[in-house]
Amino acid sequence: MTNLFKPKTTILTIAMACIPFLFAQAQQQNYGEGNLKYVDPRIGNVGAILEPTRPTIQLPNQVIRMTPQRADYMDDQISNFPLTVVSHRNGQVFSVKPVLTAQDNKRLTYDHDLEINRPWYYSTYLVDQDIKVEFTPGKKAGIFKFDFPQNSPKALIFDKYNREAELQLVSPKEITGMEIWDGVKVYMYGTLNADATAAKDGSKLVLTFDSKAVKTLELKYALSFISAEQAKKNFNNELKTVSFDQQVKLGEAAWSKVINQIKTIGGTEAQKRSFYTALYRCYERMVDITEDGQYYSGYDKQVHKTTRPFYVDDWVWDTYLAQHPLRTILDPAQEGDMLNSYVLMYQQSGWVPTFPLLYGDNPCMNGFHSTITFLDGYRKGIRNYDVNVAYEGMLKNATQATMLPWKNGPKTDLEDFYYEKGYFPALKIGEQETNKTVHSFEKRQAVAITLGHSYDDWALGQFAQELNKTQDYTKFNARSNNYKNLWDSNTQMFLPKDKDGNWVKIDPKFDGGMGGRDFYDENNGWTYLWQVQHDVKGLIGLFGGVNNFENKLDQLYREPLGRSKYELWAKFPDFTGIVGQFSMGNEPSFHIPYLYNFSNSPWKTQKRIRFLLDTWYKDNVFGIPGDEDGGGMSAFVVFSSMGFYPVTPGTPVYTIGSPVFENVTIDLPNGKQFQMVANKCSVQNKYIQSAKFNGKVIDTPWFTHDQLVNGGKLELEMGPLPNKKWGVK
């Protein structure tokens, strides 16, 4: 396909002729070695309907995340540059803006073709002011460079994003600040390479400089969540003796280590760009907030000493499906540190969090899916945390916490009803809410809650079995079957019931209010029909057998919307990347195309995966079909492009799809390599003809995590037509 981001000689020639900043040279210097050249942070920068990706500049899993503040990629003006994005898509602190004069406070017009976005380096050209902006990140620190026209006036405007902030020039070349983001104080210490004069303009701190002092202003800074003194220590630890160019090289090396951990042969350039950019996205979160062996916790508002990293900023509803499982392969020690962070959060706050942010838990979405993540890690040998305390927290969530979406705290009468009756009760259409705790917008999500917690309870029961807690295993294994209580055999759908056990008659395609939230969540009943990853065999049984199950899967991709797209999207804006009633643009759909591997036609998984990747994950600004959520969606691309996927996190088994590369080699942390070889693989040759694992013929589309991490070799013979017998049980 046409590469929309591929540098055009004409543009670079014009840039070199008109602007004395040698953008072409910078592009080459910051393009990156090996597979780094395929990473393009602009992929997906225009959202399907809701949120786009951001071209985030940061080191892997580190605090400093910079992205210019603008509406989206289509916007040709930048409002300012943040010193960091505190939480993915959830806020920034400390803005900086280069201007010629203190009175020049308009938005900054830039040229898309003169912008460079690398994970470790950013550059843009402000065409109205003739200012070049450059940035490179550290862990808790960063460096900006502002190249002004020769002998021009120059100023930097510092401002806040939140209500409370202080900014001060403490000496001609030193700036300090404190800004409060959701109750957390963020401290800043920075230095300048030229003397500044400060003036206050409302909340703004305006620094002006001698027009002849220097041509290029440099701002070095560090942040701390602990104290002003610690911000200065972080500065000295990272930047005191490091130049801008040296920091760029350090950043490139950090990204080279993680991106080149997976090597590929074959595939198109577009497929490599989509794949390696997706891999880059998987390292945006979680972020390590430890500073000199200590960290500030928003869970008890205290500073703690530590000998290991403490991570925050995770949206587990999005990340438990693929992003956490991917990390169990690529960096199990880091995944263990993240799970340990969850344990500490429980000890500090009293609950295992759902969306752990810097300030504490943000109770978004539904479910206790961290339980699944704990089980998945445990069964893959990741146990470098207090397992018993983790289990204690999971058990408390499952027996004492509210299950209501977007709510934290103790259980209500609705949870007691669930424990007794085995399903979350829905209101009749038009019935007034009886529980004042229910979120006014998010509603009860009764079917989604029942299905999601059936999976969570399965994971808790399995964990109990691992720890020889027989009574708990029996209890929660029984609760894992609660999904069956909402199965309507007449419609072959999961439908809501009211408190009296009567079906609430709905159109599962469209009813339930905004996003279907009365009964489902962000998606309709056709998506939630398949939310039984923990018991696919049980789901097949509900359908009455494999043939009916497969036919219903076929119908999913062919079932009409029954209305116009604009009518659908006015109510279901998350329901994007549509194929029939399948939504590629939302996380609950990820495992669905792999369910054909449980049927008599695994070749249909191969067909669907290739079609979905080729259709919805392009290597351009429109290349993400829904809200990417900081790696949650990109992890699906990484797995699927490599040719396998974890359908059931918590069960250490992968199912085989259709790799887009002839060879994938993962350098494992234990010193071994996993190899996926797909002989004759191409755009046309997407179907598996036969397979071997470590030289032994396999005729089922599965292999285990142990086989992978022990340095296994999966070898596939690919062809243009399906082998309808391969993989059938």
C-alpha cells in the first residue's frame, strides 16, 4: 500500500532550501537502527470516532511522556508543549511555549511535513515564528531546544494545565514549579542555558531573553512526585552532565533494546510499520514512578522506600486481554514488578485497583480483571510478589467490593443479589433506578457485569486451586458458571433478567441506551455473545454443539446492522471497525476471530485474522480502528501479526492464527529464542497447510507458554488455499 508517511524528496528538498535547520539531516540522525525505522508514532493519530493515538515521545515505561497539545493530527496548530503527560490521555502538567515576544500568545502554526516523530526524539518547525522545537525524554527528566531566528527577540511562556500551580524563576538560569494534578503535587526543577528575566501574567510565568545572548534556548528539567528537593536530585541524576545529543542516543538505545527484541523476516513494509509501531505502543504504560529508591503512593498519600520499581497508570479492562500477556513473554520480571505494585496498592488502599493511576484507583469500566492478570502471571511462573496477600486482595474484591461500573467501595444490595441468584439484575425498560450508588451515565450494565465477573470468579477459583484452598475453589468455580443464567436458548443470546427472574425483552443489537449500558457496555449483545473466554466448551454446549457455534460465528460477521451507521454510531460510538456485527475497534472483540479454532474450521481463524489486520490496521494516520488505550489494542496487532494469541489469559496456552511474516524470532529474557517460521508466507499465502513444533508434527492449533519460553520452534507451511482438515480436533 502507499506509505503516507514516507519522506518525499521534494518536501525535504524544499525544507533544506528554505530553512537553515537541516531537517533532512535530523531525519536521518533520528530515524533509528534496525527495526526502529519502522516505528511511526503518527499511525492512528486520527481517531475512528472517539480517541486518536498520540505521537508520544518517552522512554519505555517511564514517567516523561511528551506529545504536543493539539486537537489531533489534522490540527495544524499547537497550543503548547507539556513537560509530561501525567496519565495516558488523562492530563498534563507544566506547559511551555516558545514565542518571539511576551505578548505573542497565539497558537503555534506548524508544517506537518517538517515534523519529526521518533519515540526518543521530536522536532517541529513553527512557520509563523521561524522557530524550530526539539525534544528528547529521559526517565524523570527531559530536554527542550528552541532554535530562534538570528538576533530575534525570544521568550518562553510557562503555564499550568490544572487549577493549582506555582512557577518561579529562582535565579537567572533556574526555574522551579509545583502543579497539583488530581490531588498529587508534581514538582519541577529546570535550568536554562541563558539568563532570563521573569514576569507574571496571571497564571503564566513569562521568561524573556537577550536577543543576542544565544540563538538556541535549551530547557533541561526534571519532575518529582515526592518533593522539590527530589526533583533537583532527579535532575542531577539524569541530566547534570548529559547533553541533548547524548540524551537522544540514550533514548534510541533504550528503544532499540525493546523493539529489536522481536526480529522479523518477510512481510510488506506496511505490515512491518504497523507491527513495530504497535510494539512501541505497548511500552507507553505502565510507568515506573520510583525515585532514588522511594515513591509517592496515591493509595495512602505516603512516600515509601523500595528496592524495586513501583508502577502506575494501567487500564486493566483494556490491558488484561493481550498487553499484560505480551509482557509475560517479553519481560516477565517487569510484569512481576507490576503485579507487585498491584499488591502494594491493595495493602495501601484496602482494594485491588481496577485502573490504577498516579493519584489512586480510577474505577473505570467493570470487572476485577486484575484477578485474571494475577492468575496468568502465576501460571507462567511469575511469582515475585507476596502471593498470599495478592490472593487476599482478590478475595476481598470478589466478596466485599461493589461490582457497579465506574464505582469504588463496599458492596451494595445488588452484589448480594448476584451472590445469591447468580446474575446481576437489570431494570425493566423505563423502570427507575432503585440503587442510588449506580452511576447515572454508566448504568447497571447487567449482562456485561454477569459475564465479566464469571470470568473473574473463574480466575479466582483457579488461583484458589493453585494455593490448595479447596473451599474457595469450589465456591468460585461454581460462580464461574453464572454466565449460563443469562443464556436465552430461543434467541441464542445473553439477555438481561430483572430481579424477579423474568427476561427483559430487548433488541440486543440496539437497546440499552447510550452504549447499551443498561445491559451491555460500549458494544451490543452480538459482541457480548462471545464473552466466555474461560469456558468456550461450555459456550459451545449452550449453542447445542460445534456446528451451531461455528454457524453463529459466521453469522456474526454477516449479520446486518439493521439501521444506518450514523444511527448506530450516535448510540454506539465505540462500535467501530465493523464487519457485520463484529467490532474490531473495541477490546472485547479481540479473541472472537480465534474462536474458529474451537470449531471444525480453524482455517476461518486464518482468514479472519488476515482480513482484519489488512483492513483495519493500516500504517497511516487512520490505522487504528478504535480507542487504542495506550497499548491495549496494539498488543492484539503484535500477537496476531506474529501468528498466535492468548484467547484465555489465565490459561498458559496460545492459539495459532496466520502470521504475516515468514520468520519471527523473539529473544527471550532467559537467553533462549522462540521462532515462528511460516514457509512461503505472503499476502496470498495466508492458510496453514501443515505444522510442526520442534520438528514434531502437530495437527491442533495450540501450543503452551512453556513450549514458547523454553525456546520452541513452530514451523508452518503456508499456501493460498485453506487446508480444511488441519487443526480440526
